Amino acid sequence: MISSYDLNSNKIEEFTLHSELQVDDHNVPSILVLPNRKLLAFYSEHNGHIFMRKSKMAENINEWKNEIILFEKDNKHRYCYVNPVMLSDENNRIYLFGRNIVRNDKGNYSDTRTYCIYSDDLGRTWSEELNILDNRSHNDRQYVKITSDNKSRIDFLFTNGHPTYQENISVFHMYYEKGDFKLTNGDHIIPFSKKEPIKVEEVTKVHDTDRESTRAWIWDIALDGENKPVITYTLYSSATNHLYYHARWDGNGKNQSSQW
């Protein structure tokens, strides 16, 4: 569903983009506003398809073009999550990030990827799929939160797994800017043009569970007025003891693990 609220008339409208999708918390939708004020709506199944629809009129949800399947599940791939970002400094290139679970030739889940596709024509056509984070196995899947200044920078906050099933879950941060992926302190990791996944162990650790022996989970990330990341996350010292943390990047240290 999509709905709108008119601040002048107090009118509320609703539109059904896709009926009877699934009853599942992975069907998380997103809205992207284009420069002409038309809307791109993205939504997904859990371990299924990725969908997109475009509104026919600016700032209006009553008429939409036909639904497009950006990713289609098959015997090897299962998709979920949609995180669209448009960067004005890159001529309004649109990036879309999410999850792709991959089966090997034996039919077993072998790895879980953080996919990326991009469009240079406001969603009419899209690039081939890229895997931006290295997954050593299906269990080492990242859970990712994304934010952006919508100009040149995209920030990624993620874990190396799920704290319910693993103990060594840390919190990681990196960002993309002007064609390069970077550590929190700005050091270069890899150019986007190289089109190969980044090794998680090479990324800045905000919380290091190997050092502090408490598994973690991410909540959210934002950028402050100076484009420095601010995050919230939790630590689970036990199943019933949850500690809630707020961390802000100050940029003063030289060791990437001690600057938060």
C-alpha cells in the first residue's frame, strides 16, 4: 500500500500497489522521489522477487505505470530488502541495495550477498547485479542499514551475522563517495568500478565483539550537519539483558577502531 496526506486540505488517499504480497516482515517498501517529483516505489517478497512501480503524475499516488520485476527468484537466487538512494552529484544516478541468497549446484544455500544495481536514466534501465560485501558462508550474512546525503555519499552500517544464531556479531561501518568505498576515517578500501565484494574484516569496526565478547545488533544510522555518521545499536550480554547504545563519529582518532 501507499498513502498520501495533503497538508493544505487534510485529505488522505491510499493506493494498492500489489495485493496479497505476503504476510512477512521482510516485505519492507521504500519510496524515492525523482527530480520531476514523480515517485518510484520499491518493494519485495521474502526470498522472492524485487518489484518497482513509477507514478504517472508528480506528487500523486492515484495512477501508476505497470509493475516491473527488477529481480526474479529462480532455483538459485532469492531476494529481499530494497534500499534506494539517488545521488545528485552523480547526475541523479539511482543505487538500489538489498539481499540475495544464493544456492550452490548441490541445492544448498552457499552465501548471502548484499546486492547492488544502479540506474543512470531514473529507473528505466538498470545495471547488472553487483555483490558489494564478501560473504564467506550463508550464515555470515550482513544485516544492513543505509543512509545518504543524497548528493555524493552513501553510508553503510551492518553486522556480520545474526546475534540469535551466532556469538561473534560485530558492528561495521563504511561509506561510498565519488566512486570509492571508504573506511570511516576516509581511507580508501576499493573503487566501485572494480565490481568485486569488499572483505568485511577490512571494514571499520564500531563494536568489536572479538575484543569485547558481547554480541551486537544494529538499529539505525544518520548523518549529522557535518556529514559525520551517527548510529544506534544494541549489545546482548544475555538473552534478557539488552544494552542500547548511541555512537557518534568524532573523526579525531587515528585508529579506525577507537574513533567512535
